[in-house]
Amino acid sequence: MSDPLPEVRLHNTLTRRTEPLEPLEPGRVSVYTCGSTVYKYAHIGNLRTYLFGDLLHRTLEYLGYEVRYVKNITDVGHMRDDQLDALEGLDKVEQAAETEGKTPAEIAAFYTDAWLEDEALLNILPVDLMPKASDHIPEMIDITRRLLDHGLAYEVDGTIYFDVSAFPAYGQLSGQRVSETQAGHRVEVESDKRHPADFALWKRAGQDRLMKWPSPWGDGFPGWHIECSAMSIKHLGEQFDIHTGGIDLKFPHHEDEIAQSEGALGHRVVGTWLHGEFLTLDDAKMAKSAGNIIRIADLPANGFEPLAFRYLALTAHYRSKLNFTDAAMHAAASGLGRLRRAVATAPDDPVDAVTEPMVSHRARFTEAITDDLGIPRAIAIAQAVASDSGLTHAQCRALLLDFDRVLGLSLDAPGAAKAPLPEGVAALLERRAASREARDWAASDALRDELAALGVDVRDTPSGQQTNVRRKS
């Protein structure tokens, strides 16, 4: 008889509690993640959300669970104004097609490929299935028809709206009352709704719209929210274990998704809702609409490898905001370098994994990751292992590579042990950034000279300090 799998505790947004994960089928966990809207390049803020899903995926598999993981591709229906349901709204994919002189299908294919390339740069594991919204129109129409039959939706001139007043549980995820939801649904142009918070399930297509399909209510296209209900239910069943996404999706996207799915099926669909916090740039939310974005593929030009960003993301809990700065990236690169050197300098000799202190280190690591994905603690444990004089070099290597199944840092990749910034440079960069913030130019210049003496050239840019480590001749 096999040993029981470790208990995993997760913070369920729906119940507002950290509680044990109780899979519908013991030993198997079904997970759905809201994926990218493929009309532009993904930025590192988007990728932080997908990283947290990857950590969940890796953690569950590390602990011995079988994972069925679905992550969708939104290639239709996501409006230019996410909250605008009227015909005046512009679909993001269609607008990108018009701007770039391509078809919507070409836009979706190009940016899907770019997104997957970015995920690969961060060692985000492939999922079991990546369904496209445009391939699931019949399922969306079926859910919409069910909601009409159940009296939870109504038609206005070919557009079908969900009636939030007919669903008493609306607001259960976000905590918002129906009377307060107008701020989340910008609907001033939509006089045809019964309530300002009602949202579109199916939208009547204008004459010039490229992406449209026949339906019982005329030619149209799906609302954004209905897509995830259709795809998650089709591929994971009428009940599944975990739904993840960024905190910005909690309302209205996930609130509306719950209303649609539960309204159509008559029961709870998702057991646990997990939401990841924002990545900020200079303490401002990173967003495509704001223009303050950084692509993961841009990092090498600034002196950073993509996996240094993965390390940075692991240092903050998924439910905590993380501020992206040059100094933070230097510190992450330094921490990653320490782990890589500990692996690269150790012999690949066999070790007895069930002896002390290996057992204690692994138990502490497992305790961290099962406590609501306590990855920052797990990173600290990995660093403690790298410097533990009570371990042989071979034991250290074995432990770190075992932990790397969760951390995903490719600690044993060829060439991974390249030299990081010289010792003490990250602290000097932080001091120099503080000096510039205080407009102490003399101190800033003195620190620049000190860094130059260590072989590090510094250039000031609008996004912060950029460094170049000169090679020794």
C-alpha cells in the first residue's frame, strides 16, 4: 500500500480561507488557468501570473499528484474595453488585425506562438491542453441557451444578457453587492440592459465585424466571460478542483464565470479559486494599455537572463505584489548564481536520500510548498542547503536538483554556472539608486566610480540603472 500524499493547503479566494485541498478524485487534481488574450506580446506582469500556475503544477506533481492542467487561449470576444458590452466595443484581436494589416487568425497565431516562446524562456511547463475560444462556439451557445431556459438570461435584439438579479449568489467571489457593481461594469451606453451589472453572454455582430457565427439569435460572437465557462467545463467536467488567474480577473471576469457556470449547471463547479497579485514597475501596475511593459525577451539586452526573472518571481508569495526594479533583478541574478555554482562545483555521485540531514532539509522544503505555495520559504531553504557545511557536495547537489523540480531554475543546465555580478555590487547599486532618488549626485557619481573599479559599468535610463559587467582580459 502506497503512502498517503502530503496535504496541500491553499488560500481559496471564494471562502477567504486557507484550507486543505480536497481533490474530487483522490490523488488527481484538475486545474484551469485563464490564458493570454493573443493580440499583443505578453509582458512580464502577465507571465508572473502564469508562473504562479506553473509553481502550482510543479508542486502538485512533485508531491505525487497526477495533474490535469488546461490553459485557454482567448482569440475572440475580449473587448477593447474589458467591461463594455455594447456594439461600440472593439474586439482586441480584431483591432490588432486592423492595425497590423493581418487577419484575426494571423494575429492570434502569431501572438500565441510568441507567448509560448516566452513561457519556454521561463521554464513554464507545457500544460495538457490549450483550447482556443474560437473552437468552442457551440459550447458557448449551449450554455447561453440553458441560461435562457432557466430564466437567468434575456434577449435584446440579438444580444443575450445574464440577469444578475436572478442569481442571488452573484458577488460571492468578489464580495461586491449587485447594487455596487456598476463601478465594475461600465455600461452608461447600454440602455437596453435591465440592470447595469448585467453582462453579455452572446453579442449581436455588427455588419463590419470579421469574427461572427450563426446562432439561434442571429449572427453574433461570444462574450468574454462565457468562453472560460465553456472551455473549462468541456475539458475538465462539470466539477473541477482549481481555477487560477490574476487578481484583476476576480471581478468581473471570474465573478461572471461563476454565475454562468453555476446558473447553467445548478451546482458549484470550481472547488478552489486562486488569484495571483500584480507585478509592478516603479510601484505602478504593469499593463499593455498603460504602455509600461517589459517583455521577457527584452531582458538579455538589459544584462539579465530570463531565469533571473523567474528567480525574482519566486522570492515573493503569489498573493503579494512584486515590484520590478533593476536592483531587485541584480539581487535575483546573484541568488540564482549561488545555487548554480553549488550544483556545478559538486560531483554527480550517488547519495543516500533517506539519511540526515537530507531528510530534514527535504521535509522543510515540503512543508513550505504545501503551505499555500510558500515558495519564498522554499528558496530560502535552497540557499541554506547551498551553504550547509554539514552536507557533502554531492548531497547538496542532489537536494538542490530535487528542489529544482519545483523551482524550475535549470540549475544543472549546460553553462548555467556563469559568473553573476561581483560580490557586493547589488548592494552598491541599491545605494546608488537611493542616492539618485535623493538627488545626491555627488554620492551617485562616487558609487558609479566604485562600481567601475569592480568592472561594472552603469548607465542610467528612464527605467532605472542598466549594467554591463566587463570581461576580464
